[in-house]
Amino acid sequence: MAFLARLNGILRKHPLHFYKTALLNTSYFARNFANSYFLRNFAAFFIKYNKVNNNNKIMELASKYDPHAVESKWYQYWLDNKLFSSKPDGREPYTIVIPPPNVTGVLHMGHMLNNTIQDILIRRARMEGKNACWVPGTDHASIATEAKVVKKLAEQGIKKHDLTREQFLEHAWDWTHEHGGIILQQLRRLGASCDWDRTAFTMDEKRSESVIKVFVDLYNKGLIYRGLRMVNWDPKALTALSTEEVIYREEQSHLFHLKYYVAPTFQSDVEVYVSANSENAEVEGSAIKIDGNIIHKDAKGYFAVVATTRPETIMGDTAMCVNPKDPKNQWLKGKKVVVPLVGRVIPVIEDRYVDIEFGTGCLKVTPAHDTNDYMLGKTHNLETIDIFNPDGTISEQSPIYVGMDRMDCRKQIAKDLLEAGLMEKVEDYVNKVGYSERNPDTAIEPRLSMQWFLKMQHFADIALPPVLNGEMKFYPAKYVNTYRNWLENIQDWCISRQLWWGHRIPVYYINGEDENYVVAETAEKALNLAKEKTGDASLTLDNLKQDEDALDTWFSSWLWPISLFDGINNPGNEQIKYYYPTSVLVTGPDIIFFWVARMIMSGEEYIGKYPFKDVYFTGIVRDKLGRKMSKSLGNSPDPIELIEKYGADGVRMGMMLSAPAGNDILFDESLCEQGRNFNNKIWNAFRLVKQWQTADMKQPEACKIAVNWFEAKLQEVNAELKDLFSKYRISEALMAVYRLFWDEFSSWYLEMVKPAYQHPIDQQTYDATLEFFERLLEMLHPFMPFITEELWQHIYDRKEGESIMVKVSPITVPTEEGQKLVADIEQVKQIISGVRSVRNSKNIPQKDALELQMVGKNGFEAYNEVIVKMANLNAITVVAEKNADASAFMVGTDEFAVPLGDMIDVAAEIEKQEAQLKHLEGFLMGVMKKLQNERFVSNAPEAVVALERKKKSDSEEKIAALKESIAELKKKL
């Protein structure tokens, strides 16, 4: 009864510790303490504890880690306790703004990689005591979202232009509300620790107001203008695109050689020239060569040959151009030619722009459908004929093929040209074709269009210095050159899009006059400006019409780091002053121009400071064969399905195991399995430690050494982590912690301190082990947040609201003494491994204790207790010479030996060593043949010959040792 009373006292004084112990040993308590007084107290505590702590932190650990039972529980716990929340205070801020995914998008592997890295960085900063703020949000994605809404309407039998703008936007907002935000919910499954209360949308009220203000401001500064320019046109989305939104792909195409006959009025001139020089003429097929000129002729007359990849554009030809220095085409100067099939007579113009070496040196000029042709047209005052409708079909300005799709027209016109005898020949040709970044199946069409542009030279001038002078850091640094090259060759940014979904351009036309407009944030302000501009006080809102176009999506995204903290609408507010510039941007290099450079520009323009201190560029996620992941290839796994299968921590680890900064990631699902296995390793190690019984006893020397060593090892790896994180070598940082836990803690430290079977461990070592486990969990937490929270909550009694994610642990730097201890233990591990290798090679059971001889001296005497325990030795002795029957090994320059005595099968050992001897002698014979070959020795690189000589000497040493060992063994027979 006195013993039970003591137990009840412990229960009252340390209820949680006692409760956990009881849960882990329920059968033992049931057998030995079936006492009503004790059980009443225990039951009362059980009810009280579970009533107060309904998060089940101390439930019994399962035999295997089950992520499904852990992840949702702890994520909700973090949310309930506002652990992701951030408000300005006296701490150092650490800020990340999420690259906003498309509002109606779903999680893919690229998102998984990018957001895992962001979460690792933000969690580590939080644990360093910084005020970590990770701001989430989504992008309205004008082109992609409008395309989805148009498609949905089409399924209902509704065409976009059957609706008013307002009606269409109602459908777009409905779509956004229905499908928007799914991806942010999915990021929670990953463990993303965003401050969700700050969630923003590029078309919410604050962001929209910021965008419009910036447009008006830049227009007033003279940086925004409207003009008729050749733009990149997406015939599917029916909108202009910026140069950066065009993706060029190499394609196997054709080069069509077309006949442009000399106009009838000039045929006789050519005939006279040819006749006068007939004696000097060389005829090859249809070609007549005279004084360097190449003149073509057939039964219909004289003609020039034009090579083109786009025969469907000939209906828009308004000139032929030759280089004035081209000897092949001097005969064409001053002439006119006839466009094949079309019959239009066009002039031959001269311009040095034409490449003499390309094709025949004759260029068809189509000013409405090629950027360079447009420039030629302006220079030579050519007519511009737009033969394409916005959707890529042939327009009524063309005399033929009206209404036909441009790609179908290409096939048909090639056939018709051939049948009409107007095709000289067709060649296979590889060229680069521009495709829409948003519609990868749609080839871009160069098109003349009235658009709004932003002058970019000013922004290039202010955005280049902070990167080049190192104020901002790019990781990897190779992208600095990419950035510089783009800015040094900057072009004006086409910022208007022929879309309804997006920020409507705040330009108001007065009385429907195209060139008479005002720019203002609201219609009311526009009306006041219109009255001032015209002097007409009678104007009303009915006299104003707002521009129909929307702004490029990137025109809102480039303000993201500023607008998230309301820095445009409320300059100098507390939030922008505290959180800006942000700490790091994590993004892909594919949007360095779209987004990264432009954010730097807007930051310098509106805050006078770049928006982030560092930019970390991730690679592209590819499959294990190196192919880019895509739905069509079926090689892009569903991230949520991966999380269901391996757990979020397993998937996060799988992603990071193969994610070096800036290099492509070869993703292999087996890496997620490796991550899951590591979870189980951590889980099982924790269960092992928590099952140990403690006793009030002196700390064994082996345990003392182990504790001191692992403390020093922790300091060493923490210093390594600090260095790796500073360089954004996050994959290497994960591997450092992985090796520390798996190789050092589990494989060595726990084995060093583990008590013998059914024996207790001393309290001092046990307490140190729990502390080490806690610190290891803290190091692992940024990478694997869920399992680390679960186990951290089990190590000690925790208060409601406590979490590993906000635990700040001071990290001590490695000492000289600690570094020496770590180096010594590395050699001790080699000694232990050497003994184990002998035991394994000789098939000696683990339970049989061995003797270890140290030849000459024992330089590791201070660690004898560790070596004895880990190698299962009965003695360590110093000898002048090792026993004749000993199996020896080297650690550095020290020799060690394990006397074998009668512990081995001598005959079997002789047979084994003779087989090794035979193999080595054969190997040596091959090496000798090479060295005896004079040609090899004379011609092979010196390093190769030296390597062969080393192989020879090493083999001879091993052969001599084996022969000696076999001779000694035979004496025992």
C-alpha cells in the first residue's frame, strides 16, 4: 500500500509523464496495479487531461507512422493557434511573397517544388526567431481564365460576343468563385505555413486600385503611349501578347520556291538584256547566268524565284526586295513582278536588309504580317494589306481563299501553286516558329494592331544596377547574365490585351473620337479632365466611352510585392516599411523576364528599392528520363495522390532530394518512398528511446563519450546547415540532416548509449538523448513539419499553443575541443567497423566476444569503453607484433588485429584465401602485360601509366600478405 501511495503521489505531481508511461506500458499496469484507489485517480486524470487537451497530443504512438492520422490534426492546430500569422513588431522580418498561381489552377509538380522550398525557408526563419511572413495569393490569369469561361459558355450554346461585357464578367466571376482557391487549399495539404489571413487576389479591390493608379501615373509621366505597331497576335485567345509570351520551337517545315514572273511591260527589257549577252550566258535548267545575274525563264516568260516558309501570305505581298549589292539580282532593279495566283503587280525595291545568302536573295514583302517587312514597308512607303482576320482565317482583303483557316490555306495554296506551274521546287527546312505561351498549340501571327505600350528603357536603366552591383543576389549567379542581356536589349512592353477578364484600361474616349481621350482612375475623374481638355462644361458620362481592352496580367503581377502591403495606395504605411524589401523570391527562371525583372523595375520606380534581397531560381521538374512533365506524356503525377500515398513529409523530402538550385529536377517517385522510409526511421527511433527504462545510476564512460561526441556533432552540422542555407543549397542541407539522423544518431549514437537487454539506462544519458532528439526534430522541422511536430509534442509535457515551429533554439558554434572529439570518433568508428568486417568475413557470431590487438601503441585509449561496447570485445591489448592467426586491418597509419584462434574453419579459410590469391594473380598478370607493352608505356598519358604501376605494387603487396596468411593457416592443419 505504501508503494501504491507513492505512485499516486507521482501521479499527482507529474501527471502527464505518468500518463504517457502508462499508455506505453498498459499491460504491465493492468497486471500489477489493479487497485481501485490508484485506478480512480488515474481515471480522473485521464478524463481531466483529455477534456482540457482535446488535440490528442499524447495518444499512444502507433507501431508505424501514419501521416493521415497526423497531418490534418497538426495543420488545424497551427491554424487554431495563429502560428502562421505575422504582424510588425521589434523582431527582424523575414518575408516571402508567393508567386501567385492561376486562380482556377490546380497543384502540379512545379508548384510542389516551388512551395516546398518557400515553406522550408519560412519555417527555418521562424525557428531562428525572425518575424516570418509568407503571403499567399492568386493571379487572375486573363488569357487562361477567359479561355475557360468561353469554353464553358460554348458548351451551353452561348458565344462570348452574344453577351455584353458586364454579362460576360458575371460568368467569369462565377467561374472564379466556383473554381478559384482550390490550389491554395491543396497547398495546405503540403504543409504550407502561409499567413492565410493575408491572402490576396490580383483583381481584388486593393490590387485593382493599385494597378489603375500605376497606369495613370505612368501615362502622366509620358511612359505609356498608344500606337499602331506590329504585335504578336494569338488567334485563339484573340489578343496581343508581349514578346516574352512567345515561345519559339524548332520545327521541321518546308521552304517553298515560288515563281514571280516579271510584269509583261518589263519582259521585253529582260529579253533584250539576255539577247545582248547571249554569248556570255550559261544555261542550267530554267536558270540563265549572265555576269553574275541569275535569270529564270520558262515557256511563260522570265521570272524571279522567291523562297518562303509561308506561301499563304502572298495575298498580302506589296513588293519584292533585293539587296543592292547582290550580283545575282542586278537584273531585277527597277522592274516589277507579278504575285503568283493573285496577279497583283508589285515593284522590286532595294534594301541592304535582305540576306544575300538566304534562298535566292529575293524577298517577298508582306508589311501587314511580318515585323521586318513592316519596317521595310514604312521605309519604302508600301501599301499594307491585312489578309488575316483576328481568328487566323483569310480576310476579305484577300482576293482568294476568303474564310479559310491560315493553316488549311497553306496546304491548299501549295497544291494550287504546284498545279498552276508556279512552284519551282519545295525543300525540307528547319525553322523556329513562335507559339503562344498560354496556348501552346497556337502559332503566333505577327499583326498590325493599335495597342498600348510601356516605354521600357527607363525601367531597364533603374533595374540593372542593383543586380549588377550585388545589392540583390541571384542563386545560381549564372542568371545575372541572362537578366543583363535582356535588359540591355529591352523592347517596349505591349500592355493591352483584347480581353474582358482583367483590369480594364482606364482610358476614356470623348464623343467616340479615337484620338481624343483622357486617362483617369475613375469615370468621374475622367469627366472632369474631359471638360478641362475640351472646354465643354456640358459633357456628361454619356459622352465618354472607356477603352474596351484589359491590361496584361503581368501589369498587375509586377506590383505584387508592393501591392500586397498596400504600398501603392498607401505609400510609407507601417506594413510596407516593415516587410519591404522582402527576403527572398523563389521562382522559376522561365519567368525571369515576365515577372522578376518587372518587379524589380516597379520596386525601384515606386519604393526606390528592389523588392527582394535574394532570388532563388528553381529548376524545371522533369521525369527520371529527363522529359518535361506533361499530361500528354502521362508522366506528371498528381501531387495530391502522392501525398495520399507517401504523406506530405515523404513527398517534400522526395522533391528536395533531387532539387539543386537552378538545375532541372529529375523526379523519381522512389524518392518519395525513400522519404516515407525516413519518416518510419525517425518514428521507430523515437519509440525505441521512449521505451527505455531509467535508473539512478552513474553514467557509464561509453555513454559520457557518446553524449559529448554527439553534442559536438550537432554543433558541427548546425554550422554546416547555416552555411548551406545562406547559399540556398537546400537539397544539400536536407542531406546533411538526413545523414546526421540516419548515420550518426541512429546507427552510432543510439548504439553507443543503448542499454543491454532488459537493463535500464542512466538518467543523465537518457535526458541528453531526449534533448538530442528534440534538437534533431527542430533541425528536420523545416523539411518535414508534420512528423517533427507530432514527436516533439510527445517528448515532454507541452502547453496548449506550444509548437516546434516557433521554438527558438540558440545554436552554439563548434569548439576546437569538440572538433577534435568528432575527428577522433571518426577514427574510432573505423576501428569498430574494422572489427565488424573481420567478424562478418569470418562468420563469427555477434555474441562471441573478441580481442582487439593494437600493434605498437594504443592512441585511442580514451575511447576504449566505446570500442569494447560497440565491437563486443573482451579485451583491448597493445602488442609489439600481432598474433600469427590474427586478421589485421589499418586505420590511417595504425595497425589493428583480431586474433582468431579456433574461432574459424581453417580449411574453409584457406580455400577462401587461395581463391582470392588466384584472382589477384590473374589481375596482376593483366597489369604486367600492359606495362610490358612498350607502345602503351610510350603513348599512354603519364597519369594512366602511373595508375597501372600503382595497381601492380598494390597487387604484389596483397599477394604477399595472402601467401603469408595461407602459410600460417596451413601450419594449423
